[in-house]
Amino acid sequence: MRHSIRCLCFWLEYRGQGVKSFAVHPGAVLTDLSSGLANWLPNGKTEVFTQSSELSAWTYVRLTSGSEDWLSGRFVDVTADLDELAKLKTKIVEQDALKNRLALPV
């Protein structure tokens, strides 16, 4: 399902309507939904949820500000340092990197 959603985001990038789309991993944030997973974790530990909802929120703010439009159609993890990622912009664009693809044998 996640792959389908990401593919939809990438497809939207090609619509030519000036709409930017980003496939974003919001990080491991402890929410009401994710706290239910504690029952499945060893000893019910929730320490794996280390990111804050603020990190996700500020990443979305920055992505929608226009300064990171070059990342549209690409996969972004909120734990990535966007300033460091920007230093790799030329390489990422040239190699068409950070795109999620489904590869099947032919």
C-alpha cells in the first residue's frame, strides 16, 4: 500500500499543473496510532519512536515553502538533513535518485 501511495505522489508530479508532490516518511513518531504497536514490541517498549511530531511538521513547512521544489517527486525522510541533502542536489538530480521504483523480473 505504501508503495502505491508513493507511486501516486510521483505520478502527480508529472501532471504538468504546477502541483508539487513529495513522498515523505514522517519518522518514528509516538502517536495514538503508533502507541498501539507497543503491544507488539519487545517488552512493550516505545523507545523506538524517537522523532517528534514537530520535526515532521517543520519538514513539511520547508518542503512546501518552495525552497525544496527540486525534491518534488522524490522520497524524503524527515530525519534527513535537508541542508546536507541540498549539497547533493546536482548528483541526486543527475542520477534521478530518491525515487521509489518497483522492479519486477521480466
